[in-house]
Amino acid sequence: MAENAKVGIDLVADTRSLRSQLRESVQELARLQNTAGASAQEIANAAKRAAELLKNFDEIFNYSRIA
């Protein structure tokens, strides 16, 4: 007979690293927006990356407030 067991994992995120990544992605987005040679696809990818990092940052912040 199979036995069910719960396994818990505590993860600790380095928020400074995430902040640095977010800061760098926003700076890259601004740089690309101000560059005449940047393609629309490059700008869209940079904006997507910044949005993903911001979402991750918000999720971590909101989770830490609840926990």
C-alpha cells in the first residue's frame, strides 16, 4: 500500500540579488529605448524581463508579509 507523506522545503531568497537584477534590467530597458539602433523586439524582450523580475520581487515581498 502506498503511503502519502508531506515534505516541506524552506527557501530563502537573496533579495539583494533580485534587486540588482531588477535594477539592471530596468537600466537595460532605458538604454535600449534611448538607442536609435535598438529593435522593437529587443525593447520588448527587455521590458518582459523587467516585468518578470518585478513580479518575482512582488511575490517574495507579499509572501514575506504574510508569513
